[in-house]
Amino acid sequence: MQIVMFLVPLMLMLVALGVLLFSWAVKNGQYDDLEGPAHRILYDDDKDMIPDEARQDKATPDDADPELSSKQNDPDRKA
């Protein structure tokens, strides 16, 4: 029975500490944006780490003149 007299106040102090920590987190905005970090990982912000020769978005000579590019890729075009 003596252990109950020790554990009940200890449990009440732990619950009070948990409630205080939770209220502090809510007041400081820890739960304001729940979806932002989940969507932020989808954004590609490491373009500067990709070597120049491996980039897919670099301009090629065909991209400079779209009309020329479409003529070269046209299967119905007569040579």
C-alpha cells in the first residue's frame, strides 16, 4: 500500500508535466503547419549539386530552334 502512496503523486506530476509541455508546444506554434514539411520534401532544391553533364534541363541546339527540331523528328518529312 505504501507504493501506491508514492506512485499516485508521481503519476499526477508526470501528467501535469505532459500537459504543460503540450500547452507550451501549442502556444509556440509547433502544430500550426502539419502538411508543410510533408510537401516540402517533394520540392527539388538540389539542382546545384547535379553535375552539368548530367542535367536534364540544359538547353540543347535543337531546343534553340523549335521549328528545326520538329522538322528533324517528323517521320513524314521527305529528305
